[in-house]
Amino acid sequence: MHCSYAHQVAATAGRYYAGRVDLVLLEIDPARLDVPVLDEPSATGELFPHVYGTIPRRAVVAEHAYGPAPDGTFPDPPFR
């Protein structure tokens, strides 16, 4: 599982999951987590959320099938 903020989803999918058509986005409400979420920098310095522990089902507020457009790029997610 790779956590990203909504504005990072398309770029992350393109970077790590190019060619995949079977992705599922889980929309997580951090207020429903019992574990810390820390913003940590990637190799480029961009901050990404890291969940340190189990993500309980109650924290998942929506699930979205997510695949690339016909040109292979990933669209923005269906949420913000």
C-alpha cells in the first residue's frame, strides 16, 4: 500500500503502477485511525503521509476502482 494525498495520487500511480489496470484507491479518514500519520519526505523532498500501524476498516470511508486513461496516464482521483 502506498499512501498519498489526493493531489499526489495520479503522479504516484504513474510512477509506481504504470501499466496496471487493477488499482483500488482507498479513501482514508485520518481521524478514524488509532495510529500516527506522519508526513515524511520522499527522495525528491515531497512530503507523503506514512501510516504507522494497522488501518482499520472503519477508517476507510470509500473505495474507488482506479485505472489509466486510454493514453496510459492516470487521472486525478474522484475525490479531493
